[in-house]
Amino acid sequence: MELREFKVAVPGKGIVEVSFMLHFNDHDNSASANEIKIHADFNSSLPHRPHLMLDEADGTWKFHVQHPVMKNNEVVVEEEFLNDGLNKEIIDHIMKIIDEAKVR
């Protein structure tokens, strides 16, 4: 397990810092990203602690987030997949790091 970090500069807005734990599985020579944390020094609407999941519907990696919302006086957890704009750029960078780790 290794801590990995990188920054993404967003022109005209600021910096997004991303950190995650890279887990290795020597049994099948795979790697995965867990404990993803995203922090921006501007109002980015990025998820702070997303999970990287494969969306079975279209076969792409996306951030999976859960939002508690009130419906009929009950707290309901809504799930959402994110893979647009800056989210996609961050996901692509994480996947590149995972792919490079598999070559080790």
C-alpha cells in the first residue's frame, strides 16, 4: 500500500489536490485506488471522498458518491456516478497511476 498524490491546475480557478492509497495485489498483479480524497482551493463541486467504481452500464470508471436527501420526512441515500469535466481528468490520472503500478 502506498500513498499517491498529485495536483491538477485549473486555469483561472486554482489547484485541486488529490490523494489516495494505491493497493497492490501480488496474487494477480493488480492494483486499485482506495481512500480517495479531493480538495480544491476554490468552489469546485468535486466530491471530497469519492469511490472509484466501474459503471457496468457503459464499462467506464467513474466516481461513485452517495448523497443523503430528505424525502417525505425520511433521509434517503441517493447514489450518483460522476465522470464529466474535471472528474474525468482526475479519474484518468488515477487510472494512469494504477496502470503504471501494474507494470512493476
